[in-house]
Amino acid sequence: MLTCLMLAFFALAGAACSDQQQASADGNILVIETKHGKVLVKLRPDLAPKHVERVKTLAKEGFYDGLKFHRVIDGFMAQTGDPLGSGAGGSNYPDLPAEFSSEPYRRGTVGAARTADPNSANSQFFICFNDTGCSSLTGQYTVWGQVIDGMDAVDKIAKGEPPAVPDIMEKVYLQPDAKK
């Protein structure tokens, strides 16, 4: 019985590793470097292809490098992606149409920030701190990623609206684009 359980565990672990390796090979792992460590986000083009394409474009352009976490609410989420650092800015690209899904918001879910207009997402995004804080956003905000490593770094981001001394995304890139 123990041997069967061990084999099942290793099979599941291997599947998880191969999913991450496949996502990386497809360019679907976003790396966010912070002073607290690296955050790896598995992008979800199956849920939000337009949002994922926008994030990839902006990351490749270096748009996110140096941007502040301008709105960080303990027990809820950390928001970033605004070049103005106020929550009112975006990229020079047009806003995106909503790509809502039934994918539940939980710890590490990455969603597109927007105004009251569902079709106003642009460059800003947020990372959920826990399973309950963002749960009411399911079906209301576009899910485009899931943190697969580095939530300990996300947990350490300075809190506040805005934080007194905001943390920044030092560098943001797609995993295959990392300099070796």
C-alpha cells in the first residue's frame, strides 16, 4: 500500500513539474523580481488570451520594471502595473475587453485590475493574498495567472493605500527570456 501511495505521489509531482516545464517552454511563466524574492506566475491563456498577450508584450518591453505596488490591502490583494503609481494610469495600448471566467479567485490568483467599466483593464493587475479575500471577484474580474512559486515574497509586500514606502517590481520578464 505504501509503495502505491509513493508511486502516486511521484506521478503527481512529476505531472506538476512537467506542467511548469511546459508552461515555461511556451513562454507562459512570468517572473516578477522583488526585494523579497522572485514570484513565478503561470499565465493562463486558456482563460484570458488577450490579457496574457498584453502582459507578455508589456513584460518584453520592460514596461513593468520599477513599477510600484501602489495599493496593498492586507487580507485582500497587492495591486501594481500603473506607471503613474496612483492607480489611474495604464499603458499606451487600448483597454482590453473583459475575459471573465468561473475560475475561482484564491491565494495567488492574478487578476486584471479595472475601473467600474468591465472593459477597462489595461496594464494593472493584482495578486490575491488568500482564498477568501478575493473570492467575491470570481466572474467579475479577469483571471490571467496563478502564482506557482514566491507567495512568501508577495506576503512581505508593504501594505497601504498607498504604502508609506511602496515595494516595486524590480524586473519583470518571461522565464525563457531570463539571462542565463
